[in-house]
Amino acid sequence: MAVEISRVESGVVVAAATAVGLGASFAVVFGLFFRFGIAVYAILLRMGLNLSGS
């Protein structure tokens, strides 16, 4: 019984660590793409392309 409980707990820990790792990776990648998109938009605006629709 104790062996089964420790296996379940280790599985939960592994799943939680995986979720935290994937969440952190997603946040970093999203942040990089967001910054890259803002930079490209700023460059296009400086080149005279009016992307705001007005």
C-alpha cells in the first residue's frame, strides 16, 4: 500500500513539474514573440506603413 501511494505521489510531482516547466517555456516563448512583433511593427511604422487603419 505504501509503495502504491509513493508511486502516485511521485507521478503527481512529475506531472506538476512538467506543467510548471511547460508553462514557463510557453511564457518565455510568448514573451519573445510578443517583443519581436512589437519591434517589427515599430520598424514598419518608421518605414511609413500606416497599419493602424486611419
